[in-house]
Amino acid sequence: MDNAIEVRNLVKRYITYERKGFLTKVKRIVEALKGIDFDVKRGEIFGLLGPNGAGKTTTVKIISTLLLPDGGYAKVLGYDVVEEASEVRKVIGVSLSVERGFFWKLTGRENLKYFGMLYGLDGERLKKRVEYLLDKLGLKKLGVADKLYEEYSLGMKARLSLARALLLDPEVLILDEPTLGLDPPSARALREFLVKLAHEFNKTVLVTTHNMFEAEMICDRVAIIDEGRILSIGSPRELKLKVADNMALEILILPSVATNLDKLVEVLREKTDVTCSMISDVNGYRLKLIVPPNRVEELTSISVRLLHKLGCSVRRVEVKEPTLEDVFIKITGKKGF
Amino acid sequence: MKMGKIRTLLKSGILLDLYFLKNNKSNLIAMLIWPYLMLGLVVGMGFLFGSPSAFKRNIGLDINPIAYFVASTVVMMASISVMWEVGGNVLFLRWLGILPYVIVAPHRMSITLVLSYVPRYLFFMFIQVVEFLPLLVLLEGVTAGVIKTLIMLLAVTVGMLPLLGFSALFASLLLMVKEESNILNWLNPIVLIFSGALYPTSLMPYWMWLVSRVLPTTYTVELARIIALIGSPQLAPITFLIGILMGLAVVYNILSYMLIGAGEKRAMKRGII
């Protein structure tokens, strides 16, 4: 079985009541998920990327066995999240909110011990696991393992939340916005830890986020979700290529004294058949070619050969791809307020 | 469910309470003075309406009113405690954002809620009953004081059994609704009224009396009264009430085991976990 998580045609509707008067309410049905499909492979970090209200948390809660779907199914390691919820619970670790979910009057260590026991760990095994996680997540190093949870910063709470998700050493981790509100160093530390978990310890990580940078940094594959529908799935690079009409190929050159710069641009235009411009740079000259994504490699090699022939030394070649944010905006069509 | 799992679940409850007490000294002090505060309130209120001799005259027995109120206070506090703690625990966990992590534990939620609460109940009740021992010895002598204390311990332990299931039913009801605190606020006093805690069930309209018969708290209230009058030997009714409580324990715990799953499912369907 290659897939750790399998989601097919998942549907979820919420019934809400809107108050219209003192005694009258109007029933409203909100379609949170409109039949989504995706798979998460074993050992990969899969990101659910979407704006607020897109259906990310609903999806995560269904996969975590905390919410019942109205249609379709989801499986974790082959276990159905509705029919075999107890089996699913044995193989997942969940972190839903980094801000809440612990006893405020207990220390980090005490909280972990309590949840460890609740999850069936005991004795030496529990003690070892708690110490290991406090150490791995840096809470010992920060000197806060024995501080009350109410004194924790958001970054420390996030670490503790991840530690709890890892108590049973689960194969699949389900994390809802794990870096939300964290300062950059804490967010980076957490991201690095997640990558290590997936790539060194072969854990499958399903993570939701609306942080494009984060998704690009850590996710092997990403699904863009909006208004209860998956709009696109692929690796960050695949998604970028999908939406990119053109890419910028930038070549930093040092021309020889004899090189006619105007002619150089003209020849490049002629040979490559793409838009080409040149600006001076403190380190030399920067040539910019606007190239279609499927011809990046071909045109890079033609240009470099040509530049050498014309007596230029090529210092650096850069392909400027669109960011995941560009992809997201293009796919969802959302530009903000 | 395996014994090992039950043991760790019970231990998790003990651990949680020990941590709370260790980290909250004021909580510990409050726990220790709470029974005497309650007793003071009950006795004080009682004296507002009449003297100790008038009390003896009214109930027709030669007993110390304070000893009487000790017993009724303990048993009533135990009943309220079970209902509030098991039912209220769901709210507490939901407010703290802990409920999802309890649900993803590999036990049924009803079992987690009930079993992790049992050690806390037994521990706090034991402390509170034993706290009254010196007072009872002072008022009634060593033998009577110790006997009354032991019977009170038995009563609060047996009385707990049906209340656990009853309160878990409460918990499932709380799970299903959104404005949960309102329910706990009005349901608890109503249960106490129907149980005859404030007004004898024998004087209630017939339909209220019928309802009172299915409430376990009715029998714990009666047990409290009998224990309070233990100066005159009444072991037969105590045994009878304990029998009823045991029977109700079976019924309510089976019902709660079945229904809390339905409550959990409904909450999970509506997305209010």
C-alpha cells in the first residue's frame, strides 16, 4: 500500500441556524466539502493549502475521526475513518490548535505524562517517551519542561502540541496550521523538525496551512483547496509550471571588451525567438529572456553556448519561477479583500 | 477492554488530580475546608429556623442535629459532585480544547470520562468523610463516630455507582447541544428537587414521585437521612437502598455506555467537538 491517506468524494455539510428575530431562526446548509479526492503517499509531507473557510480543517477533522462526513470516504493506512475509527486512532497523531488543548495548571511534562497514560502508555515506556519528546522538541533545552503550560509562549505550545501528537510514535501525523502565529525562528524550527520526521523517520505528514512559503518549503505535494473543492494537486514545482505562462531566464554575464552588446541582444533574440533585454549590473550585465516553461532547459543551453561564442563569460544562470503565492492567486482567483 | 488499559486510565485520573493539587495549593486548601463550609451553611440555615431541641422534637428522635447534618451534607455533596464532575467534565474539556484529544484516545469516551473520574471521586470523598471523623467522635463518642464514618464511606461509594452512569448520560446530552452550560445549570437543581433533597418525595404530586423513583439521587438522599439517624438501628433499610442503588448502577451504566456513543456521534456529525 503506497498511500497512507486516501480521500474519495468526501462531502460535508453543516447545518446552521441564522437568527432572524427573537424567536425565529432560518436554517442554512453550508457545504464545507463538495466531494474532494486526494491521496497522501507514505513518508511524504502533503499540504492542504487554502484560504480561511476553504475546508482544510473540516478535511483534517474527518481524517482524524473527529467529524463524520456526509458522503464519500477517507482511509488512513487502509482503515476507514468512520467504520474503523478506533484502528485509525491507533496510527495517527493529531494537533489541531497550537494555542489550546492542554491543562493550563499542569507543566509541559505533566501534560505529556497525562496524555501518554490516556493513550495507553505506562511505566518506563511512558517516562522514556516523554523525556525523548521533550528533548527532541527542544523543550528541555529551553528549560520549560517543568513550567506551567499557562506560562508557555505560542512557540513552546506548538512544540508541546507536536510532542503530544508523537506520543504513540504514530505513522501518520495530522497537523492543522502547526505554525500559525509563531515567530519566524520557532516556525522554522518546527518546519525543520517536520521535514526530518518525514524524510528520516518515514512519517506521513498531512499539514494544513495558508502560508505559501511554508508549503513551498516543506511540502512534497500540495493540494489547493477553496470553497470545499480541490482545485489543483501536485508538487509545488508542478503547480508552478501548470500556471506559469512564461518564466524569466536571467543570465549574468561579463562581456569581453570587444563584444558589441546591442548586437549580442539582437543575435540572442534571433536565435532563441523569445523576448530578450539587457541591463547593467554591479557585477556585469544581466540578460533577461522571457521563455515558455517547456523550453527553459533548451533555451538555457542555446543561450549559454551562444554567449560563449560571442566572447562572454557566463557568471550565473537563474530561472525565476512564479511563487506558490502566484499559483494560489491564479488558481483560486482570489486577490484579497 | 483489557485490565491493563483500565489500570492506566484510572492512573491517568489519579495523576491529573495529584498534579492539580500540587500546582494549586489554594485548590487543596479549598478542598479541605469545603466540607466544613457546607456543614456550617446547612447548620447555620437550620438554626435560623429553630433550636436543636426543636429539631429533635420535629423529627421525633434524640439525635444531635450537627451529626445529622454531617451525614446528609456528605452524601448530598457526593451526589452533586458526581453529577457536576462527570457531566461538567465534558464542558471543561471542550472549553479547554482538550475534548478532541480525549476522543482520539483509544478508548470509548464514556469509559474515559467515567474511569478517569472514579479515583478523583473516591479520593476527595474519602478525604471529606474522614475530615468529619474527629467531629463525629466528639459529638457521638468513638464507636458511634467511627461506625457512622464507615457507613458514610460505604454510602458515598455505593451511591456513586449509578450516578456515574446517570452523569455520563448527562454528559452525552451536553455533548449534543451547543448551549451546554445552561443545561447543566438548570438540570442539576431540578434533579435535586425531584430527588427529595429540598422537599420530601412523599409530599410530592404523584407524577413527580414517579420521576423521583428512577433517579439514583433519590436513594442517596434517603440513604443520607437514614445514616444521619443511625443512632437508632436501621440497617435493613440501608441494605435495601444499597440494593436499589446497585440495580440502578447496572441500568444506568449500560444505558450510558449505549447512549454516550450516540451523543458523541451526533456531536461529531454536527461538528461541535
